[in-house]
Amino acid sequence: MSAPLSAGDGMDSGNLYGVGVGPGDPELMTLKAVRRISASPVIGYFAARGRPSNARRIAEDLITEHHRELRFDYPVTVECLAPTQSYEQMLLGCYDEAAARVEEELLAGHDVAVLCEGDPLFYGSYMYLHNRLADRFTAKVIPGISSLTAGSAAIGRPLACGDELLSVLSGVMSADDLKTSLVACDAAVIIKLGRNLVKVKSVIESVGLLDRAYYVERATSAAEICSPLADADIASAPYFSMVVIPSAVAGLR
């Protein structure tokens, strides 16, 4: 494989690409994503400290010795912080530092492809780089298959149809807010589970939706787990897991 070409001759700024690599299965990357990763001299990705990057793992067969890699470590993920510490402030600093590193490459005329699980603009860390750099550099987004559709495919149930209202909810919501939101929608996907799964299951059961709810972990990857939520081990759940409450009426139409 020949070495990727840079964006210009050193006088022009490089292009920034937010590349969605899909939910886990490398075969679910789009052709456009594959081409862009192969053609970009610099590959960036976020990862938890001391752990491999999920986005890089998905695209690893495309990354060669001709690429230069920029790894951005999250300062925190699910750790418990001291009262004087703030998740938001620590993450803001992480995104500022990552954007500065990317900017240096762009100013040198190098294209930078930032890998993102799922879709870059759907709860993706790339969006924070985009917000910091897109007003000064050419920034393009290559969409990817999101975890929502991957979860629906995993359970083999239609997510929503007709005039149904689909809600995407976060497991970090309070029990009361989660209950209010579930009552107001026809179908839902609840993401960001982790230690919130016990609370989420309790709320789902309280509103009478447990019989329709499914637990999906690491959708489309080799480690995928899928089961009715009622049968799932809820003692703990990884970040990349979700509860899917699919359409109740799709099969009747």
C-alpha cells in the first residue's frame, strides 16, 4: 500500500474529517470511511486511559506504518471523583488539548481523520473537536451506522414505524425524568448504561415496559450480548450497552 498523500504542499491547511466507523463490526464501515482512513496521513482517536481505543480497534486493519497516530486519552470515564473535581471541566480540558494537537497537524498541511464509534455527531467525541475547529478549517463529517440501528438489528425487531415517537434517552437521567420520558414515547433506546442499569430496569418495570425491553451489549461486535432485559445480568454493564424498547405495533401493520 502506498503512503497516503497530505492535503497540500505545506502552504495550505489540511482538512479535518470526522469519520464514523460504525458500532463495532469492521464490515459495517462505509466505503467512504474506508477510503478516507486509508488516504489520511494522520489518524486521531479517543480512548480511556490505559485501555485500547474502540474506534481504532474497528479500523485497525486500515492503519499502516504510513499513518501517524494521535491518541487522545480521556482524563476520566466512570471513576468516582473528589467533591472538588468536575467531570465537565476535566473533559473540556481534554477536548481543548486534543483540538490543539489536531490544529497543529492541520496547519502543517496534513489531513486528519478522527475516528469515532457509531456516528461522529451522535453522542460522539469528535463533535467537540468539530466545534473548536470547523470555523477555521475545512471540516467534513462522514456519517456512520449508529448504535441505535445496530441495537434494533441485534434484537431483530422494528425500532419504530408510522407516526410512532422514538426517544433516545440517557441512563444518567434521574429515575423521575426517565419515567416521564418513557411514558411519553412509543419506543425508546436508552444508552449510557454502566452502573445505571439497575435504576433503568426498575423504571422500565414500573411503567409496564419490561416485557418489550431488550438488553444489548457491544452490538455487532464479536462480543455482542443480546437478551430480554428481564433475563439480563444487571449487576454491571459496560458503557457500550443499551436497552432497546422497540415498536409495539410494527408487527400489526
